[in-house]
Amino acid sequence: MSRNASYTQLARDARAYIGQDHRYAHSVRVARCAELLARRHGVETRKARFAGLLHDLARLYSPQRLIAESEARGFYISRVEREHPVLLHARLGAAIARERFGINDPEILSAIEKHTTGAEPMSPLDAVVYLADSLEPERRFSERQELWELAMRDLFGGLRETLALSARRRAEKSARAAEAAASS
Ligand SMILES: [Fe+2]
Ligand SMILES: [Fe+2]
């Protein structure tokens, strides 16, 4: 990415690439939230906006395409990722940001790559983008506002609580699935 690649140009290209208003609007909200968190916590706001805008480039790919494009790039694909190819959209999104959008900054690429699972270790920029994606205002869950306020005060405290909540939700979901399977 050239030093002065403009956000406006990038936003235009991202909108065309994503090709769906709903997903693009989410990306813009994530970019804005990432910028707010970054400013509050002394993280580079430009990197936060760029990563937020581009984090979901591969989110609308079909499961087949996610697998095929990951294989084409030689990614290791875990069993869980084969069962849930949507998990690959973060790593693949980072590859597309580099290949198609000319983003070479490893910090931006890392934040895109880690926005779904929050893999350790998380840099402040990784945390900013993860939290912006999880807590943008159109996310509808009762803890959202409280977690956002916590994240604005304490970045890694907010990260811990948000990761814990999503782990709890995943556990509940698989318990429900197991129950449904047992009773069918
Ligand atoms: Fe995503
Ligand atoms: Fe997202």
C-alpha cells in the first residue's frame, strides 16, 4: 500500500469487491468503531480504519470457494475449518487485502487475520479490530453497550470479556445442538 493510499479510494474498491450493501455497511461501521478505539488507546487510527474496512473481504464467499481459495494458497486447513469453512474468511481476507488491495503492512494483515477467533498473541491493533467487529452498534445482544464502554476504558479488559462471552455462547450453542441430536 502506498503511504498515501486514500481511505476514500479504498472504500470505493472495497464496496465493489464486497458487492453487497449490508456487508459493506457493516465494514464501514467496523472501520469507524476501530478508529474510535484506536484513538482512545493510542493505536494508529489509519491502520485501524483500513483493517476495519477490509476485514470481511471474503465473508460472502461460498464454503466451496473458501476451501478452494485457501487450498490454492497452500493454507493448512484444520478439521474444524473443513467443517465450518466460514472460519477461513479471516485468513483469506488478509490474503485478498494484500493481493488485491496492495496492503503490505503486517500489522493490518494480522488484525484482519485474527478478527474472528482472536488467536494469541493479540497486538493492540488486533484487539481494536476484533472488538470493533464484535461490538459495532448493529450487533444485537444485551451486553454490547457495556462491553463497548469497557473496551473504551480498558482495551485488553474489554477483549478478555468479549472473548469470554463468545466462548460461552459457543458452548451453549453446541450444548443445544447435542441436546437436539440426542432427542431426535
Ligand atoms: Fe468476519
Ligand atoms: Fe465482520
